[in-house]
Amino acid sequence: MNPTIAIATTIRVLRQLRADPRTVGLIVGVPTALLVLLYFLYRDYDHIPGVSGHPFFDRIALVMLGVLPFALMFIVTSIAMQRERSSGTLERLLTTPLAKADLLFGYAAGFSVAAAVQAVVATGVTVYLLGMTTAGSVGLVVLIAVVDAVLGVALGLLCSAFARTEFQAVQFMPVVVVPQIFLCGLLVPREAMPDWLQWISRVLPLTYAVDALREVGAHPDATVAMWVDLAVVAAFALVGLGLASATLQRTTR
């Protein structure tokens, strides 16, 4: 990978995003709007039955700060890369000195900047306007949300290699994203799942992002378990980018 070319690719991606206010609105505005909706949905539902001292909104919003960036960045990235392929831009770019790794890491870096803005805005609104409280640092919540969004970028880039159209790229969401949401512990505590589902959840990266966020919610200081969970998510993201580089096609098959 050539760092200069990768940085130039990152700048190109950011310029494309700046010229597309609808996509920027999707990335930055939608997670915040959904969290506001959750706030009004659970505003009068103060506590989880049988769990003292934990307002329901605090618990659900903390997890959603990891789930929403992951899901939205997966959708946006997979469609954006498929659009590059179907328009012929990808084929033209790969006839230049631009390597596959330059392209993919440039895309990952560009969308990671967007993810960082998304995480800061969503977390800021949730904490300072909606009143969500955590035992740990808000900065750690933002960090985990950003790494989780980068994971969504990596998996979106990987899945786009197997899609022929933008519609097919979106169809990967029920296969890749939705099962992770079901099994990460958001809907049912993982300890209450059947053993075989617990084993599946242990190999899904979103599970570790949710565990890391819950560590922040439960402990005033960063724990070893939180850093381990975050490292696992980052490792999945790097592996996803590597596989995306290996499977990248110049044109739609």
C-alpha cells in the first residue's frame, strides 16, 4: 500500500461525501433521530423489571450507540463501492498506480472520519440532551462506536465484492447485520440463549462491541475486558479489509 495514494483516496471520498448532503444526513442524522425516538418510546418506562438502578433507556441507548453505526456504515459503504463499480469508476481507478489496498484503506479511512462525526454527534445528543448516564467515560463510548462503525465499513466493502447491483448490496444486510443484532444480547441476554446460539454469538464481532459498551456502562474506569473486546472488534475490521482487498473485482461480474 502506498500511503500517499491511500491518503489521496481518503480525500476523494471525503469530497464525495461533502457533495452528497443526503448521504451525510443519513450517516450523521439518522442514528441521532432514532435515539431520540427511543427516548420518547421509553421515557415513561423507568426501569427494567427485576433490575434496580438502571433506567431502561440508559441500557438500550448505550447498546444502540454501537449497533446503529455498524448497521448504517455497512449499508452506506456497500452501496458506495457498488456504485463505483457499476459506473466504471473502479475499473478506471485500478488502471492507475492505485492498488486495491490503497483504494480500500482510503475508503475505510474516509468513511471512518464520517463515522467519528456520527459517533460524536449521536453520543453527545444522547448524553447531554437526552440524559443518558454511564459509569465510565463518554470518550470511551465514542471510541467504541467509531471502531464498530469501521467494522461496518470493512464488512460493507467485503460484501460489495459479491453484489452485482446496489440492490443486491443491500440484500446482504439481512445475512450479515441482522443476525448479529439478534445475537449480540440486545434483545435477549446471551446467557439466556440456547447453548448453540451462545456459541454462534461468540464468533460474531458485534457481540464484542456490545460487551465493551456494557463494560463502560458498568465500570467507572476502562477495564481489561473492555480493551480485549475492543481489540477483537478492531481485529475483525482489519481482517474484513484484508479479505475485501483480496476479493475486489474491477467490474461487476
